[in-house]
Amino acid sequence: MIESTHTHGNGIPICPYCQIPTIREAGYSMQTNVYYPPIYNEKGENINPDRNAITMNYRCRKCNKDYSIVGNYVNGWEYRK
């Protein structure tokens, strides 16, 4: 199941099952490895940012359920139950 990213008011991720910030145990993580060479426009802004996909797996220590956070720093993040 895919859901939009839920974060606590100060940016702390929350468990998608408990719907509150909880202690979580980190599992394995994966990342694609594509080189995105920086391309700068006339204003000096990088118009070709890194879009590698990152998958981070966690287990909530409160409900003991696993979930993943998938995405990147350009397009945002989503939870997968």
C-alpha cells in the first residue's frame, strides 16, 4: 500500500500504522546509482539535481510492523506499508 508521507510538525517521520512519532528500528536501505552531472542555468541554479531513488526500511518498536520510506530529495517521500 502506498500512502503520502506523514511527518510530525517538526519534520519527524511518524509510523504509518500508529500515526504518531515512535521509536523505530532501521533495517536495510537501497539507493539507485545514476550520475546526474550538475547543469547550471544563468542564475547559477543546478537544473539537473540528483534524482536517485532511496528506499529505507524500518520497524516500529511500538506496533512491531515494518514499513518503507521511498523517494528522493527532489520529488519527495512516501510510505509503503
